Amino acid sequence: MASAAEGDVGTVAELARVLRWGFEELSLNKLATSLGASEQALRLIISIFMGYPLAVFFRRYLFFKDSYLIHLFHTFTGLSIAYFNFGNQLYHSLLCIMLQFLILRLMGRTVTAVLTTYCFQMAYLLAGYYYTATGNYDIKWTMPHCVLTLKLIGLAVDYFDGGKDQNSLSSEQQKYAIRGVPSLLEVAGFSYFYGAFLVGPQFSMNHYMKLVRGELTDIPGKIPNSTIPALRRLSLGLVYLVGYTLLSPHITEDYLLTEDYENHPFWFRCVYMLLWGKFVLYKYVTCWLVTEGVCILTGLGFNGFDERGKAMWDACANMKVWLFETTPRFTGTIASFNINTNAWVARYFFKRLKFLGNKELSQGLSLLFLALWHGLHSGYLVCFQMEFLIVIVERQAASLIQESPTLSNLASITVLQPFYYLVQQTIHWLFMGYSMTAFCLFTWDKWFKVYKSIYFLGHVFFLSLLFILPYVHKAMVPRKEKLKKMG
């Protein structure tokens, strides 16, 4: 009997050992390693895709239910996602949301409340960057917190606008101005909405409240007919995910820092940077397309009807994929990439600097704000400085071609259009990769080493054009009197 009992105990112990081994093998860390990714990256991807079953549940059980239930659902699911990814560090978002609510209630619709919000939320985010930043790209609580920071600042500005005379506001400001007084539960639901908490997109409190009231549907009184549009964005996101997964082991920013890269010919270094610059953005494209699908499925992506009466689902679009893939211009890429964040900066920062009376200064300060919002590494400042420089030069070049009869006639030759397009795309993606090098390598010792290996080509090229193009414009563009005679 004893031996039989011992055998049973041994069997149970063996079974427990096997089960423990099995669970270890199924752990996220093991799975992430087998996929060649970090555990945090895998948690992020799982969380983003979890938005779809949550959206289905919302459609099925909550779409026309009481608003407090919807806010509770969004708050609970968002907090769960935060805990799954960052554990107890979710207190950072909770603290900032609570304090923001108090700022709105105690300071009211005042300039003081807006300035306090800007200073506090940005200071908290920058402090988070300071204490958590490393020399590599890490997925930490600061990643969703940068999204939350913009949400809460936008909330404060819209609340401030809601206290003004409506006639004193622009049509855009009237659209976003908050007339009522948001409750803590409303602010929490808005902040933690599962479809946008981790990586965006940005949307206003007014738009969120339309979702809660069941107004964001193409069929009044019924659940939105948005399944197919959502699946299209999801499918497109999966295409980019597969592409990134297949290419990421072979095209990496780490290779830019190797001696092997430096030892290759100059043309190879440029071509590699061009290809990498195009490919590295795919991870962002993937996340934004997948989360956009979640927003569309819930109805948050509903953006009214076009002139033909067809429902539009692009209210939460962060990507214009066709423009992104085909545009030969830097301004085209900017217009197609991270759309909602760019729109936020334009609405709540750039346009609010109108009192400066200088568009270039306002744009420069906006890009500085964006750089700091991304982090404290010098690479962010260099990247957005390059963007500012490139956009100015591109506008000068476009103006020159348009206003010079010789160049405009040359540019209009049909047979040469494919050649022009190829040259533009080569320049476009080479220097996009050049700018993204600083953005992705973060620290000055890394991006400086890579820039040095290609002789600071981007800075030399665009700074030279910045000073040369005005003289070329003067030489090749006739005066208005001559133009009138020619007409």
C-alpha cells in the first residue's frame, strides 16, 4: 500500500512538473523569444488586437446602454490593458487623470487652467522620460502616457473654449469646445478608451461623447454598419505586420553602427539607409492601422457622409496609406503619417501661436514641442530640425519650378515624368532615412557616428540648397512686369 501511495504521489509530482514545464514553455517571454521579439512588444501587440473582441462586446451589449456603463467599461478595460503591459505603473496615468480633473474643476475655464495643464502634463511626461530612458527603444509606461498627455491638454483647451462666446471662436474651435462640465467618470472613460489608450489615435472629448450617446453610426438608432471597413484596415495592418516581421531580421538600425556598414562603399551606405528609412516606419503603420480598425468597429471612426451620401470612417485615421506609399515629397509623407497627432499639434499648438505673427517661427516651435513630446534624446531634436529644414527647402524648390517658365516647361514634359518621379522618390526616402536615423538611434554618439560615415550628406545637401535656391530663383524667375508682357 505504501509503495502504491508513493507511486501515486510520484505520478502527481511528475504530472505537476510536466504541467509547470508546459506553462513555462507557453509563457509570453518564451513565445516572444521564439518570435524574435521582446516580451513587452508582444504584450503591446496582444493588447492592440484585444481591441477587436472588446469592440464586438461593446457593439453587442453596450452601444445604446446608459452612459455610465459605457464609461465604466472603457475605464475598466483600459486599466486592465495598462496593468497587463505595465503592472503597478498604471498609477502614473491614474494620477494625471485625477489631477487633470481637479484642475478643470478648481481653476475652471481660465487661461491659468490651460497653462497649468500644459506645464504639469508635459513636465510629468518629461520627468518620466528622464527617469526611464535608456539608449534603446523601450516599451514602458511613458509610451501610452505621451498619448494621454495630448488628450488631457486638448481636454483643457476645449473646456476653456467652451466658456467663450461662440461667435469669438473659429468654426473648428466651435466643433471641439466643451460646453458642459465633464464628470470624473467621463474623463476616465475618454482617457482609457481601449482602442486608443496605448498608441492613439487622438480624438476629442466631444467626439467620444457622441460615441457614448450612440450618435456615431451611419444607421440612426442602430449599431453602425462598420464591420467591413474595420476589417479592411485590420487586413491592411496585417499586411504591414507580415512585411515588418519578414524584413526586421535583415534590415536593422543596429547594422548602421557596425564596422561592416562603414566598410561598404558610399553608395551602398546610402542605399541601405534609403531602404531602412522606408521599412522602419512599418511598425508604426501596423499599430495605427490595427487600432484604427478597432475605432471604426466601435463607431468612433464615423466621420459623417461624403457628397454621394456614402459613410466615411476616417475620423480616427492615422495613416493615408496610398499617399504614404506613392508621394515623392516630404510634405506628402508628413500629411500621410501620424495624421491625428499632426492635426492635434496644428489645432492646439501651432494655431494658438498666431499672436507671434510669424508662420515659420510658429512651425519651428511646434516641431520643438513635438520633439520634446517624443523624448529627451538629442536624436528627436535632430530629426525634427531636419524635417523643418527639408520642408522649407522643398517649398522653395516647388515655388522655383512653378514660377520659372523654363523649369515649369521642363517639368511638364510627359516622357520625362517617370524619371522625375524616380529621382524625387530616391531623394525623398534617402533623406527620410537620414532623418529617421537620429530619431531611432536616440543618442548623439550613435547618430553622429552614422552621419559621419556618410559625411553628413543630409545637412550638407539641404543647407546648401537653403542658401543657393533664393539666388537661383532670382536669376530664373522674371519680374512681374516681364511676366505681364509675356502674357
